[in-house]
Amino acid sequence: MNEPLIRIIANEIQARSEQVISAIALLDEGNTVPFIARYRKEATDGLDDSQLRQLETRLSYLRELEDRRQIILKSISEQGKLTDQLVTAINGSISKTELEDLYLPYKPKRRTRGQIAIEAGLEPLADSLWHDPQQNPEQLASDYVDADKGVVDSKAALEGARYILMERFAQDARLLAKVREYLWKNAHLVAKVIAGKEQEGAKFRDYFDHHEPIAGVPSHRALAMFRGRNEGVLQLALDADPQFTTDMVGRTVQESQGERIITHHLDLRLNNAPADAWRKTVVNWTWRIKVLLHLETELMSRLREQAEEEAIKVFARNMQDLLMAAPAGMRTTMGLDPGLRTGVKVAVVDATGKLVATDTVYPHTGQTAKAAASVAALCIKHQVDLVAIGNGTASRETERFYNRLQKDHAAVTAQKVIVSEAGASVYSASELAALEFPDLDVAIRGAVSIARRLQDPLAELVKIDPKSIGVGQYQHDVSQSQLAKKLDTVVEDCVNAVGVDLNTASVPLLTRVAGLSKIMAQNIVNWRNEHGRFRNRQQLLTVARLGPKAFEQCAGFLRINHGDNPLDASTVHPETYPVVQRILTVTQQMLPDLMGNARILRNLHVCDFVTERFGVPTVTDILRELEKPGRDPRPEFKTATFTEGVETLDDLYPAMILEGTVTNVTNFGAFVDIGVHQDGLVHISSLADKFVDDPHKVVKTGDIVKVKVMEIDIQLKRIALTMRLNEQPGDTSARRGASNGDDNKNRQANRNNLPGKHTTKNKIDNSTTGNSAMSDALALALGKLRAP
């Protein structure tokens, strides 16, 4: 890769060119991002996993660009039209759009009207009139009339000449760049309802007559409008001259800004020369027929791509927060998958996640006593520590049933926790679940998943397609391949950040470990089944198809608790065990005595243990790990306590303060589960007593928060919440605690980001889950919460 492209990547990830070159070399050698980020800090001078992911993505784009560049150079060369100037321009392009603009005049295409006119001999006419406007167009064109060539009269000749010039100008890369820049900065996206679709498309009514600058359309609004167009409800167009009008038809404009740009670019002087009217028409045709239509399509695609990219980022951030949620740990857990008529499915898993008991009880259909006796017996028999209750239908009823059960059975002491069911039904019906529990009813599998995800959310959620977990916005409207790729990297980074127990991990979890393929993961499990527990990391090299390279990549992320070597339970990589041995020699300590001994470790000097191969960053990490071996980067386990007696929307009233769990964070706010089967929305303007430009800076999925109820719409199933607890329902005064500047900024931000006026009120897909905010509450997005 050439030096300018290296500098581009370095600038984008805020690194030096040397770091980028080293990282690219490591990636090309087959090293994974988690491995490079953790164990090759000397080589990259500390690039973290997010920088490396960004580098990896950009590297792929630039390499595709380079491949395309070579194809284009070859194509133009074969046409005999490759000049030194063109080579320089093509080699200097740094975007696919710029590259395709340069290739446009030479790109093989169907015969156009301009080409047909050239074949008819009209190019001299076009050039003559363009460069010498003192000539009379009609008189000059009469010399080119030739019925045999399809030029039946002077009018046809002049029209053909126009097509020649407009196609020539519309292929000018520099001109396209100028107009593109103007349109992106100034044009408006216009949405209008298609006549007769008002009733059918009522959910898009906020966009029936809507316009806003295309460059400022937020992701969620853009995707809403594109969905409306795809469903045949909305018509979208680009208004290139919003200073004149926002109407999509019937516009009266003397001269558009696009025509002015073209005129200036071509250095055209229009006076009252005989051919000036004809030349002005050429500019007008170039603008309306070629340039505007071409760039309208391109900019619409650009807007959609940017909106999709942002939506994917939102999903990825939420996914990371969910995967990195605090685990309850190795405690015997009962999972309750609530149901009314179909009963409550019960599954008990031991501290290792092994299923030990199942049942189905019917506490909500007149069999309360029998159900209580069954559940209590299971809790006592298996010494259950935690009870995980799914948050779906009948969740609060099941919670109330368990509360009564505990009062009647003193021996049942397990703590109850409400757990998200998102994706549990997908897992239950999956091939993986069928392989894991072939003789278990699909409904019971869901209860197992609920119990296990309380023990360790990461280990259980990796079994589910990330897109089915439901923590995104408009996830079905974005590129599914790009979404899957992004979420896969998130899962991989989370798994490797936490580490994996080699002796208990499932195939799906092992597959996410750096360097391991699905076949290798399955072979590891097969090895365990045949030989029993792994005693040390070196035994991985005896696993079929797991060679030295794969071992290098995965070993540091795999943990062996209570094995032959205590280091195998840490993040210390086997390749650095000799460094640890030197530390033991210097300190004259045994490894078990040194690990966790902060007093000794903090008195050591990093530089004393640096080698030619392992520098300060690696030795620093080793000492840090020895001080707190096997530490989990995830937060401490805690849960929200739902208010007793508040179980449905009917139980809510304005100004009520409740505790809840953040279930989803979008660009316009956060959704909070307060235990009423319908998540409420805390709009971005109500997240804090200061200006908030990104909700993710204030809250994340899984956070426990205090909220106040601002408004309830039972018919539409909408709950408006605020985290500004001093805010009062109906209060439209200026933001408390903010300066005038911040207040104005908030007001403007609210207008720009509000899901009411500018965003659709349609229901937005949230995977296949039925109780999430994205499937119901986001549908209407609380338009009444508009800022003052």
C-alpha cells in the first residue's frame, strides 16, 4: 500500500504511520485483532482493539479501491486514451466516488443520444456553436441536415449537438465534485405522501409533507423515510434549490444554483450573442437531465449508507453493553419463562450451567397452590440461589406469584431477578438448542436460556444470532451483511476481553475466541469428552486441527481453573511464561504466593524484566495480571427493583418515580423497563440536566436508573419518562441547571432529534422479540415530548 494511503489511515485512527504499517503487517500474517491488541502492543505501540478494527475496515476499503484503480487503468489503457495527466489523477484518488467520476467518460456504456449524434457527424456543430456564439445556430445547423443519418432538419441537428455537449460536461469529474459538494451542503430531502396512501400509510404521517437539509437528516429519520418509500407510501426527492421553494413539482426558478456552478466551471460568458440562448439551453439540459438526476440518486444512496452505518453503530454499542453486563456468577439458578394459559416453564441449572431439573406449572389458571409447591420443592432440593424471571407476557404476575411463594415457604430464599427474554425464543428453536437439548421441549429450552443468561450473559448470548437480541434501531432496514459483520466483531472483542473457561465453554463460545474456527471449537469439546478436563494450555496442541498459529492466537484468552499451572487461569500468554519465571527468581517467591501479592509486585521495576522480545507494555500487563489474576472486566452484579403493585400501564400515573433497567439506547434517547410489559422512552432531552449530544455518553444498556413518569398513553402503549427527577409533568420551562447557551442548544437539538415532528411513528422492527421497546414504544416515539 502506498504511503499516502498509510497516512490516511493513520490520521483517521489518530496514530502514526509506523504504527499503521506494523499493524497491517501483523494482520497480513494472519494475526487476529484481539491478539494484536492484547499481546503485540510493542509492535503497534499500544493500538487498542477499536483502533485496530477501524484500521482493518479502512484497509479493506482501500485495498478494494486499489484493485478497482488497476482495473480502470487497464481499461482506459486498452482504449488507447490513457494520458500522464489521467494516470496522475487516478492514482491520486482516495475515494471510490472520485475514482468512478474519473472513469465515467471511458466506461463502456450503451449507445447514448450523444454518441448517436457524434456518429451522425454533429460534433463539429456542437463545438463550433459552443466556442463561437456569434454564429446563427439555425443557419449553421442547416449544413448538417442529413436524412440518411437521422438528422431530418435543423432542429434535430441542434438537439443532437446539445446531447453531445451535455454528456461531455456531465462526465467532467471536477464539475461533478463541485456540484456534489454544493448539493450535500445545501439541498433538502423532500418527502410527500403518494396520493391515496394517506390512510394506508398513516404511521408515516409525520412525513406526508416534510423537508430538511439532506446533510442533517439523523439516521433514524432517514431510515424511517426510506422505509416509507419502500412500502409505497412516500415519495422522496432532492430539492436542489430550497431557497426558491420546497415543492417537488411546479417550481419556477429563473436559474438554479446548479446551473450557475456549471456556467462558472465552464467559464461560459453569456451575453446576447446569436448562439447564447442555445448555449444556455445546453447548460440547463446538462443540469436537469444529467447532473441533477445522477447526483440525486448518488446522494440518496449516500444518505442511506450513512444512516445504515450509524444505525449499525448504535446496535453494536448496545450489543457490547449487553454482552458485558455483570454476571451473577456460578450460582444455582432457576429460570422461569412466564406464560398465562400455557403455564410457566421452569428450568433449574447448577452452578456450571448444567440442566438438573425442569417442570411446567400453572399458577395463573387456578392451580396456584400446586404450582407453588412444585417450585418451592425444586428450590429447596437444588438449593437454588437465584430465580431468573423472563420479562415477557405474565412476567409481573409470575413475580407476584414467586413473592407469595416465598412468604409461604420460609426455606425458599433465592433472590428473584427480572431477566430480558430477548432472543430466548430464537435460541429455543435453533439447531444449536436442538443439539444441546434434543429431548427437551422448545418452551423449556427458553427457561434454560433465561437462567443461564443471568449466570453469565456473555456465555449464553453468544448462542443467539446477535440480530435477534433486539437492541438496535431499524435493524431490518440496514445491510444485513454489514450488520452481521459488525456484530460478529463486537461479540469477538467482548468474548476475548472477558476470557473463556476452556473446560466449560460451549462450541458457540469457543468459536468466538481469537484464532479458533467452528471446527476447532468442536474438536476442543470432543477432546474434553474423550479425555476429560484440560490440565494445561499446552494440551491444546494435541487437539485435532489446532496448530501452533491457532494456539498462539487463542491460548491467552482461554482459562484453565485449578489446573497444573496457575498462570493458565490468567491472561498471561504462554509465550511470556519465561518472563514470569524471571520475576519469581528475582522475588524468590513461589508462583501461588506471588499471585495476588500487591505488596511485592508494586515494588518491582518493569524495566528490570524487559527483554529483546517483550517490552515495557507486555511486562506491565504481566505485573498487573499477577496482582489481580483472572480479574473480570465486567461490572459488579446488581439488579433493578420494580415497584410492587405497578405491573401494567393502568398502574402508572404522572410524577411517579420508579426504578428500571435500560433495555435499549438509540440516538434520540433510551428505553427503560419499569416492569409494566412496555418499555418507556427517556428522550435525549430528558436524560440529564445538561446538554446531551449522544445518549450513549449518559446511559448504556443494562444500567439501573431512577425515572419519573411524565405521560402515559394507554391506547397507544406509550410511556414518557425522564431522568431529570426535578422535572414535572407538563413542565415546559427552560432546562434547569443549564446556561442560556446550553438551553438554546438543547432546544435546537430537540427539534432536530425529536421522533415526533421529524420521525416516523411506525412500529420499528426489533428482531423477533415481542415485548421490547423497539417493537412497540418506539413506534410512536413520544411526539408530545417536544421541547419548548
